[in-house]
Amino acid sequence: MVRTDSIYKTEHARNPGMIRSLSSRRLYRPKAGLCLIGVVLAWSACGNAASGPGLAFKAGVQTLEDPIDLDKTTRVRLEVELSTARFFDDHFDVAFAFGGSSLGSFSETYTDYVDGVFIKDTYTDDLAVLDVRLAARLYPLGDASEVRPYIGAGIGYFWLLDSWHDTYTDTIQDPLFPDVWYTYSDRQEGTDTPANGFFSFVTAGATLPIGSHSELIFEFQYDFAKEDNGFDLGGPIYMIGGRFRF
């Protein structure tokens, strides 16, 4: 009869994967930028605008220039947007958005047998790209039309996040009792940021009114220079969503 005992040990060092071997960086929090956004939103809400501030939820896809898995370059994207009231006869507004995509999971298992010890190391990377963005938009038709096409441009900041899980086990045989095996295991996990930085983007789209306070959104964005540490996460974004204006 074979008997296996599991004993946790902590002396093994984690064997990082390809993603985790890249230099990680601390997340950058542009506090001054967030304060500026708050001032703009408050100013627009108090002004004589033809429409109130808006809250939008959008969904779509983005195609990445050089992601981790080149066979899956198009990913689902979700985004939440807070916009100012349209001002100057509905010709302009400013929008702050937060969004991102899952880039999938990648697993690798290493096994070996050294000096009577069975070694197994399994690590998994769950990857995602998140970003915040600030855009200024022009509505050429202003308040002359209920269907409002627009163009705009802005800047953003992105993070490539790697949530990793690593399980390391040693299995050894008792030298006095050949049917007895001992398994020592260690599990570690954490989150790294292998890439992050500023980027620029352009946007274009149109809004269609739904009732007196809501509108349907069709939007295109393109991210430029969304690069760091050899990753290029820029490319086109196609979104559809809805906005409620207060």
C-alpha cells in the first residue's frame, strides 16, 4: 500500500515565468490629473450647457499590435466613461474613461528528477491591460442636429498586469520504506506590472438620442505609442454603448 504525506515548506524560491522576469514597476497615480478632471466636470455642470454631465457604459473589441499571444490579437473591451456637459452650443465636451481587456491565461509546467527527488513546478499568468484616458471632443453640428457625430483626441495611462500563481512540489521516497513517499509543496502568488506608461489616442463616433436624457453611442478609438518593455498594446478599438445625461 502506498502512503503519501503532504508537508508545506517555504524554503523554495519562486521560479518566475517569462512575464515575471521583466522588470516590474510601481503603478503611477496621476493625482494632479484627477484633480484637474474634477475641476472640469464641476465647471461644466455649473455652466449654461445645452446638456448635462453624462455617465456611459461601453463594450466592444480592441485589436492589439503586439500582445503576448499573437494568435489572439483581438480582445473584448469594457469601458466606463464620465463626461462633462456639452458646452458652446453643444459643440464640445471633455470625457474621462476607465477601461480594459483580459489578455488570457498562460500556464507552464516544469518537471525533473534529480537525486531521487521528483520536482514539479507549475506557474500560471493571468494577464490584463487597463487604462485611464482623458479626451476632448468636438461635435461639428452642435445643437443643430439630434444625431451628433464627433471627433476628438486625448492622452491616457496604461498598465499591463500579470497576476501569477506558482506551485512547487518535491516528492521523495522514504529510504527505509520504499512504499512510502513524502510530498513537500509551496504555493506563492502575486501581481506584477511588466509594462506601463503614457499613450495618446484619437477618437470618432456618433450619438443617437433615446428619450430626453439618454443616447446610444457608436465609437472608434485608436491608441498610439502604447508601448513599454517590448510590449505594444496600441491599435484600434470599436465600441458601442449607452449614456445617461443628468
